[in-house]
Amino acid sequence: MEQKRQNLYLIDMKYVRNLAKADDHVYVDFTKIMDGEKLIGVLNFNNMIPVDESCTIPLNLRIVG
């Protein structure tokens, strides 16, 4: 199975505050992080929120040295 790259984003706080007025929790599942056949981590997605792409800012996690 091919894994897709996962990205992290910053979310516009005004959007988050407005969404919290309607619903303060959205529960979802988890995903495994694999390195070939080896499990190297798990991301547990709790309190996730739906976000329109226009309210996101990609977070660069690249190590620059």
C-alpha cells in the first residue's frame, strides 16, 4: 500500500473561534506511520475540525541546517 505524505497546517484563529461556537469537539480515528513494513509511529486524531483550504497556512517542518 502506498502512503501519501501528510502535512500540518496552521488554521486561522477567527475561523476556529467561529466553529467552536457551533461544535467544540469532532472525533475521528488514527493513522499508522510506516517505514516500509516497520511501524514507526501513530497519529491519533482527536478534536479535529473541518477546515476550508482558504483558512489554512502550510507549516514547513523541513530541517534546515
